[in-house]
Amino acid sequence: MSLSALELERAERIRANKLRLEQIGLVQNVAQLAASQVETARARRKPTARASSAARKAAGSLPPGRVRRSERVAGIDVPNYNENARLLSVADGDGGSRDRRLLRENVREEIYDVEHLDALGSRQQEWELFVDGYNASGDRIYDKVNGQTCHQCRQKTMGKRTCCSGCQSLQGVLCGDCLFMRYGENVDEATANPEWLCPLCRDICNCSFHRSKSGWAPTGTLYRHAIAEGYASVAHYLVLNNLSDAAKPEALERGICPPELTKQLKEELKEDAVAVAEQVELDAPADTQRSLRTSTAEEVPQLPLSKQKRQRTLFTAASGSKRQKGANAARADHRGLRSTVL
């Protein structure tokens, strides 16, 4: 392939420029400068020969301390950081008395009144757990498009959901399992009731978010322990174990407390009654004296002021006359005795 006149002229200029650079020694200088830069860069580096782990072990250069290994592989018991493990073991029947120290320390005191007893839910039929919203293999069906998020468990799954007639918000949407375990209600009965109110509208919501907002510690997995203690749900456990003094007799009258809690509440009420009676006995003497003084003052007739002055005047006059008569009699006796002596 022959080159054009323009390409031949360009090649001739390139050859002439290279020849001129070689004549002035610029090509050699550039090569030497590049080589010196490479040597300088290599000198700045400090290559360290990495010995193998076997060589380090042989040389004794391993750092002191325990080498990090999997505790599960090593067969070491992994520490359990779940604070409800002890409570679940009690619920499973490890023995021991009833432990009411279930929750962590709250920021605010947790007290429930009679209106919270009225807000506790109930059911006519039992609810079968881990069936609604699960597939044939027993796995929960998660669906980001068609599922609904439960306010209690925060899971967006398939299955039946409640709808609150009060707030009509997502806070009133609960799945069947959470409604049964946490509040003791049946989702079918709740959806059939057009006036059904969610736990938040009834002020008994025990989800972790609203408990933390109220200054109370989250309960964790409390359902198994509550059922083992004889409560209908987690809400029943929380309300009945934190009743105010005014709500305790009402809870006993309704008969919604487990046998052990019923016995304990009766003992507490009996102790309170004994304490009140002792206080009344301590205050009785002062009250009795006060009442006696009052009754005595009422029994003594009070005369008008003018009559009181006249009585005091008459009494003074009578006393003066008696004293005068006594003095006269003493003088007369003295005169008689004197005349006799003379």
C-alpha cells in the first residue's frame, strides 16, 4: 500500500525530529531520569518478608492471649443475653414460687385502674396459633405487596387483620396470633364487631414502641410465662399484676385473677384492713377525749352575761358577810376572855 504525499512528508518530519533529539542528547537524559525515579521509588519501599504461621509459631512470635475461635465449634456454652430466658424456664416448670419480677426496671411506675380492667378483652372461641398466614410447610407467608403490617409484631405478612372503629389507623391493625397471645381476643370476633376498639384506644397496648413511650420496659416473649401462670393473655398479666389499691377489690369480685394471685390480693387487702384498724385504735383516745370535752361543755348550762355578773356579786357579798360575822365573833370572844381575866 503506497503512502500519500502528506503521509510521506509527516514521516520525514518525525525522522528528522528524532535525529535532532539524539544529537542534543535529550533521549539519553530522559531514559536516565526515568531510571533514577524508579530506583528512588524502590529505595523508599521497605519490603518485609512475611513468614508463615508455622514459622511464627516456631519462632514464638505469636501475640499473647486467646486466639479467636468460634465458641459453637469449640463446644463452649454461648452466653444467653435474653433476659426472659429465666422466666421462660420458670414457665416451663422448673419449679419455684411465683416470680413477679418479670419486667426490667421502668422509668415510670406502671399502675392500672378499674377502667383498664374494663378494657381487657375476651373471646368466645379459641384461636389456633401458627395457622392463619402460614403455608403448608408451616412457614409464614411474607408479602411486600399484598401483605399488611401487624402493629404488634411489625411483620408484613398474609392473613387476617383487625380494623379499629376508633382510630381507624395502622395502629389498630393486628394479626390473629398477636391479638390472641397479647390480648386474649379472637380476630374473627373482632372483625365481626363493628364497634371494636384496638388496644391502643383502650390504653392497654403492650407493644414495645408504646411501652417505651410510656416509660415502661418492653416485655419480650412473655406469652408462655403468662399462660403458665394462668392468665388469659399478656395484657391480663400486666394489668392484674400492677393494679391500684382501688382496683384490687374489683378484680377479686370479677373473678378474673388466677388462684395464686387471688390469694395474694386477699392477703394484701387483709393486711391493709389490719393496718387501718390499728391506726384507728391509735387515734381513738384523742378523739374520745375531744368528744368528752365537747359533750361536757354542751351539758353545762350557760347563763346570760348579766346573770353571771349578778351571781358573782351575790357570791362575793355572801362571802364578805360570812367573813365579817366571823371577825365579829372573834372580837366578842376576845372581849369576854379579857373581862374574865380582869
